[in-house]
Amino acid sequence: MLKVKIKDIKFNSPIIAASGTYGYGDEFDSFVDLNKIGCIITKSITLEERKGNASPRIHESGSGMINSIGLANMGVKKFCKLKLDKLNKIKTKFIISIAGSKIQDYIDVVSEIEKCNGFHVGYEINISCPNVKKGGMEFGVNKEISEKLTSELRKLTSKLLIIKLSPNVTNIEEIGLFVQKGGADVISAVNTFSGLAIDYKTGKMMLSTTFGGVSGPPIKPLALAKVHKLYNNIKIPIFGMGGIINYKDIIEFLRVGSSMVQVGTINYRDPSSINSLYDNLKLYLDKNKITSVSKLIGDYNDS
């Protein structure tokens, strides 16, 4: 009922733990039922180790949050040595998130991982991170660079190639078309929106980098619009995300065109929330005699 198939990969659930929100992905198996999670996406891995941005780099804002963590990670060589074997043993599928500052960075990271015996089903290519000082956004806002990066990575792997798009663009569907042309299997949409937080009393910026990525419930209507625009223009599947906190949100993302959904910000408050989302989604399908969650994809009425 909740199983989803993307290309030749079968997922137990349409619910994905978004990149970074479950750490490297091997830290939660002792208190979360991973059978109810379709997939875990690791935090973004870069060529070299990154310490990330200086504190403060997370700020709770209204019902969401702003972060400028800055892609902190151990680097690809340590990841392959210390984490890949552990991830191979987890009781669900996993995808490795990749980030870089130039095209060659992405190529080198994927090439290094491809040499290892990883059971990951794909790569999510983060071309849209708004909380690093260089790189990332350059790819996310430029359709030609996005297509070139996608086509170069397509040559390196037969695993799922997922491109994570930025919402901070005028025409997200155009970029979606270019990465589809470059050979992407899936589009993840959307990453965080660019924002800032300031103390009204002192005038001090709440993040060390001034700007960060806004996530959580406040961005849901904006994310739904971006996903729907993509759905009406591209042919490959979409992993929708942006402010999901309950099963109704999941259904909304499915109806506007998502094949699967990613859950992120809520994991910081309660990492086990995905299990409840799974249970409540299944209950909804049972009550409404919907035999497959895939029947909800693109099931909207615009009249």
C-alpha cells in the first residue's frame, strides 16, 4: 500500500529522512523503526572535511527554523572508511548527498564513493545550498551549469541521480528541464529559502553568516507551488519537501506531483516522527479505500 517504485528501486514507504536531519544516517536505528522510512539521505559529503560555519548557525524562527550550518562533514575519504560499512547494515535504503564548490569537486566525490562497496541506491546532488559562502547556489541558479554537472555525473554512475534544486530562482521548472536533459532520474524540490533573523532590540543578526536557509511549516505553500510547477513541466519523478509535519502535508505534496516526500525540520524536534507519519498515512489510505499511495500522485482538481 505504501510501497513506491522509482525506476527499478522499490521503497517500503514514500517518506524520506531529508539530508542532514538524520546525521550520516546510521545514528537512529536503535530507537526508530527504519522499516517505516522509505529512505535516509545522508548529510552532504564534500571532497575535504568541513567544520561548517561559526556559531550561532541555527535559529528557531516562528514555527520553523533558519540554519547556516555550512555543510559540516568529515569529507569523502573518512566517510567511506568510517560510515559506509555501517550504512550498509541499516534496515532501510540510503542515498548519499553530495556537495561541492565546483564541478570537479562533485566528480571527485562521486568517483571516490563509486570505488567503495556501498549499498546506497543513489546520490542526491546538492546544487542549491544557500548557507555556504561559496559554491552551491552558483549551480542552483544557472541552468547550463546545472545541466553540465548532471551530465558529467551521469557518466560516473548507474545509481539514481537526484538533483536537489533551489527555490531561490525565478523559473524553477526551466532548471528542472535542463537537469532532466542532463540525465537526472529524480528532482528533489525544494531546498531551503534564503532568509535572515535579527534581534529587534540590539540589531544583531542571529546567524554568524547573516543569511541562512529557512525551513519548516512557513515555507510549505511556497514549496507546494514549486513542486507543482515542476510536475507540470518535467517527466521525471519529484521528491517534494518543505514544511511537512503531518500526514495531510504528505498527501498535499503527493497531489501536486511528488512521487515521494522528504521530511526534515521536524526531525530535529522528534526523530521518531516519521514513524507516526507512516502510521497516520496508512490509516488514511485504509479508511478511504486507497489501495496504493501512488494513486495520489498528481491527483488534484484545478476546476
